[in-house]
Amino acid sequence: MDKEMLTVSDVVAEFPAMRNAAAVYRVARTGALPSWKIAGRVVFSRADVEAYLAGCYRSRVAGKGRKFESKLVIAG
């Protein structure tokens, strides 16, 4: 296998955006981050983790992100 595989503890140590092991397991369970179970350990491809995190970041350039529209209506 030519991909570098990371354990949950490796992901938490190398990617600060993944705050703790519970967050990594939660994202893996939802299927948003592909994972494999090898020899009883959940492992992730480095490329998959980087792609997942890149997809999480929103653009910070003016006019490139989603605008917030309030749907709050105050009746009175």
C-alpha cells in the first residue's frame, strides 16, 4: 500500500483541528472521513484526512463565503 496510514492518536497529534479522539471517531462513524479497521485499529489515509479538513474550511476572502441571512421575525 502506497498511502501513509495514520491511527486516531496520530490524527489528533498532527492535525490540531481534530480536537480529540472522540471527534475523530465521530467523523469516521458518519462516513465523512473514510477509515479502515486493520488489526483491530481504526486507521486513516493522510490524504483523506487532509482532504476532509480542506473541505471544512470556508473561504475568508471577501465575497467568496456564504452570507448570513437572519430568518428571525419579531411579531409585536
